[in-house]
Amino acid sequence: MLLICNGAMKSGSTWLYNILCNLVDLKHPPEHYLTENSRKRQKNPCIKPALLAQFMAQEDIEKTNYVSKNHIGQPEYRDLLMSNPNVFVFDIERDVSDMTVSSYYDECNRHGYEGSFSDYYWSTGRYVANAVIRYHAIWRSAGSRFYMTSYEGLHANFADEVTRIANTLGLTLDAETIGKLQEKTSISSLRKRYQDEDLYKDEKFFRKGIVGDWKNHFDMAMTKDIARIKARGIGPLDRHTLAMKLRRILHRALSLHV
């Protein structure tokens, strides 16, 4: 089979990937199918979406178990994957406010962003939140070979949620196996496993893993704004964001003449 770990950004997809890899003996796809970044990093193989059809046609996914960690959000790729009975897809969702906070720290870690969380939220974060909401909507009706887990669900009751993940693959787990799996995929264990990669060093990537940390970052205006985005999305001519952008553009223009 081909097992796609397809969690949205900063929603716990690396956690989910490691859970899946400990449930089934999975092989990495041949390198020529993989993205350049995943070839370099090696631990998290990622098939190029444009090569999925070729991979599924040319590799024996009926007899060999492969895994790919992706962030696929296009309906055409969803339909391609779900059309093959040997493909299973797993997604993980996370409270969008916590996801936005995590994406801020990821931007600081990967790209050296130096702005405040407020700056990030109004310029970028709210758009990231909207994109992730739309992303999950694409997958919700994918079918029986798809399972949507949640970051909060794994924290609240790991045993029940992992049992559901396993059942999707036709597997049954006993309590001892679940306990060992929880320890092997704990945040401290993942930090140790990925320490040899600079992106993951120390606590830069696996930062806190706390549900509800967004409350330490959001002010009232952000809280109201994210609630609106959850309820009805965001439009391209959103007045508040447009006003904020114009304010920043004006500030930059004035600073050039100081």
C-alpha cells in the first residue's frame, strides 16, 4: 500500500507520521520520486505531487508498503489518491489559533522572521489560518481509506485515537503496544530522534506541544478576527487587513524619508 501522511502545516503532521511509521513496516519511495528537501533530510520522505500518478502506476503498491509525508491540498490529487484501493491517507487537524501561533515560531525558525506575533498575524498568519481551514475542507469527505485525526484528540486520549488510526488500516492494538507507541512518539522522543537536523535542534521545531497556548499570544482583536475566519473564511478585499497593509506601506514610505 501507499500510506500518505497528509497533515496540514504545523498541525502535528510529524507526530502523526511517526505514529504511522511505528504501526506498519513502511519503506521510503525511491529517491527520484521525492522532493529535493526530503532527499536531503531523509527522515520524512515526500513524493512530489506531480509524480504521484507515475509512482502509483510504476511501483508495486499492492505488495510493498510505502510512506510519504505530504501537504497535498488540491482536489485533483485527492481524487487521484482515493481512486486507488491500495492508498490510505491520514490527515491531522489542530485548533487553528494554536496552529497560527506554531506557524509564527516556524517562520522565525526557518526564515529568521524577527517581527512580533501581532505583526505576523495581521500580515500573514490570518491568511495561513484561512488556507488551512480550506485545506481540511477538501479532505473531509475523502472516503473510508481516509482518516482525520486531531492534535487535541491525541493529547486528550492517545489510546482511543491511535486505535481509530490503526482500525482504518485494519489493525488491532493491545494496551501494551499503545503504551510503547505513546512513549516512542512523545515530544521528548521526537526531539531526540530529529536532533541531528538543524531545523529540529533543541526546541525550535518541537516547541511546547501545549493545547491552548494561543491564549498567551492572541489579543481581543485577533480572537474576534480568527472567529470570523472560522465562521465564514476571509475575502480578498477584507477591509481590516487592507487597512493594516496600507498602514504598513505608509509607515515604510515615511521611514525612507527620515
